[in-house]
Amino acid sequence: MTADEAKAQLDQHVREIIDWHFSPETGCPFWLEWAGKNFDPRGRIQSYEDIVTQFPHFQDEWLRDLQPSVWVPAAFNGRPYNIFETGGTTGMPKQRIGWEDYKRDYEEFSAKLSDEHFPPGVPWIMVGPTGPRRLRLAVEHLANFRGSPCYFVDLDPRFVKKVIANKQFDVARAYMDHVVDQAVTLLKHRKISGVFTTPKLLEAIAEHIDLYDHGIRGVFCGGTTMAPQYTRFIVEEVLEGRIGFYPTYGNTLMGLAASVPLEKEDQYSISYYAPQPRAVLRVVNPEQTDQTVDYDAWGRVELTTLTKEFFMPRFLERDEALRRRPRGPYAWDGVAEVRPFGAMENKIVEGVY
């Protein structure tokens, strides 16, 4: 796909999603009420650029303060929905409802996994946050879609961040050891070939067990901060260059952005590309968010989600990243070296991420 073809596809998708969410027959109460107070975007929004210039930033308080039912499209009335939560480390978590989006996101991602690294039918293990997060259902669906069952070891990142912020480091270490012990036990006694976990937990597990010798052939890794030197450590030391490594950048509001395979010239800098046209990432000037930064420059991550289940224009993530040029098979911009916004100026508590 060329850049022009990708733009045409995105603009067509934008028009369809705007019509869907702002039509009384299909739209949700929130956006229909918003249109009544602001403007009806149907016919007026013709492209993604129009969203950038005509919509304000989506406010995370809307997902914290309002009841989930305000986001139910009229076309979905009567259908029970899943409720997914974000981290929730700073108060009431943001909540997103959904039906099939997570399945579509991860089914598409499945095509990017090598059968050599994730052999169909062989069990996986997920060591990470389950509970109210979309991730648990998504990872299990991905494994099932590839014909595999999945074991789970639960992790509560809210608890970890809380005790670290309170300087209860012994409690955090004991809890992390508890999680790792469960994972190691399963890896020792069950035939498992694929792992989903966070970088820090992966490192901790590898201190107790030789992953390759115990059958692990692929690692699907999530977590925001993976600087090049840490990525190199994971690839060369933890995985010993023998296990497939698939880092992703994702969250409850976007889904997941897949990484492109690392090349020598990348020098272990991971670039991620959003699942356009269902989600779009921009790297913007924090002081003038209508402007993107130059390629290979730092800026704040802005997310627009565009599905029939959920429309979220111009949400400013709590992340910053380098803007990357399009790179095959992706004909749109990417983001690289994602880290918490303001990480270089402030002390950020990331816990097990």
C-alpha cells in the first residue's frame, strides 16, 4: 500500500465512522448530545485532517466520570458489553466498553507472528495484568485463534505501583517473587512455547529458568518503556538471540501497535505502527498539539480511535515518543522508544513495566 492509498483508505473510514457515531439510528448518547451542543460533523468532516483541525482533545474524565452506557451505539442496544479498565493508578480508572474490537485487533496481529516462534496448537502463558483489563481476553483470544490454549498468572500493577510509591520495596519484591514463582512452576511442568509478559517480568523469569531449554520459542512483550540499551539486553542476554521477540505498544483505548522487525541500522530502537484505519497515532508538539514534530524528534503521543464500537478523537496519551517515518508494510507514521510523558524531567513510577 502506498502513502496515498493509505490516506484515501483512512479518509474513507473516517467518513464512515463519523456517520455511524453521529446518526441517531446508530450513534451513542454521548456523541449525539455532543453534536447538539457543538456541531454535527456529518458531511463536514471529510478526512482525518478535518478531525485534527475541528475536534477538541478527548478528555479522559469522560471515561472516568460518566456511566459506560453513554458510549453504547444505538445499533448495539440490547447487546451485553465487556467493560475494560485502564491502569487506574491515579484514581478512578478510565473505562472502555466493547464487543468485538479486541478480537479483530489481535486476529490481525496474529498474521505478524511466525509459526516457528508461536507454533499453532502449542500452549502459551501470560504473566501480566488480567482482572478488568482488555489484555487478558485479548491474549487468550490470540492464542485460541492460533489453535493454542493459554495459562495465566495474574499480576496487579496497581498494587505494585502503590507500594513502590510508598517506598515499601520489600513488599513489592515479595509480590514480584510470588508472581515469578508461579510462572516458573508452570514453565517447568507444562509444555509451553509462547510467552506474553512485561519486559521486567521476562527478565526476572529468565533469572530462574532457561527459557529456550524449557521450550519457549516466542515472546510477545508489552510495556511502554524499552530504551535501545534495554532492548539489546533482552534480545541478546535474556533471549540469547534464539527466541523470537515481538514487542508491542498498546492499551485499552487503542488496541495494539505492532513493531517492525529490528534491523541492524535500528540500533535496537523499536518502532511501532498503529492498526490504521481503526486507530491513528500522531507525535505532536506538547505546546502546540495541532502540529506534529519532525521525524526522529520527541513529542507527545496523540491517539484517535475509529471503530463502530468506539470513537475517541485526539486523546493525548501520557506517553512521549520519537516520530518515525513509514516503513514497510506500513504506509503511515510510527512511534519509537515510547516512554512516560516527561520521563526525563520527572521521576516516574512504572512498577513492573
